[in-house]
Amino acid sequence: MTQSFREFDDRVRRIQKKSRRAGGMRFTVDEYGNVRRRGARRFGLWRLTRGLVVLVAAIYLFKVIGFAFLGAAEFERRADILSEGARWERTVGRLMQVDPLTQELGSRLRPYIMHQ
């Protein structure tokens, strides 16, 4: 019995050695002892795209909540102040300019925000 385990371990080591040389392939042993070849896992473009979409949505939500909380005049005043600063502040100031969708969503959200 020990000999068969040793042979199996040798076989797995040979497979792993070959898989390192194969580059884009990954070898696994399934529940029946068969060696299966699969493509290596890669960081897909979908994950990156999904992350960027979530980031953009979070920034836009921050903008809408800020507009609803501060009101149109104060929000525009603060965006103008940002647009007079350093390079990154000017970029943020341009992103924080009021657009029609922000106005609409902010005006609908404003009655639900409790502030004094």
C-alpha cells in the first residue's frame, strides 16, 4: 500500500513540474484520480470593469447626496472653490459640477435627508 502512495505522489510531482513548465495550464487531480488540465486562472477584464463601474457609481452617489444635503447654491459655491485650487482640486471641481441628473436625483432625495 505504501508503494502505491509513493507512486501516486511521484506522479503528482511530475504533473506539477510539467504544469510549471506549461505556463498557462493548471493540472489538478479529480476525485477519481484522473489528471485534468485546465487553463490558468487570470485576472479577467470583467473584474476590472465591474470594479471601475462600482467606483464611478459610488462617486456619483456621493455627488448626489452632497447636492441633496447642501442645496444647489452651496454645492455650486463649493465646486467653484475647488476649481480654483491645485490640479487635483480643479479635477474634482470639474467632476462636482452640477448636471441635470444630479439635480433631479438630488431634488428627489432632499426631502428624505434630515438636517437643520
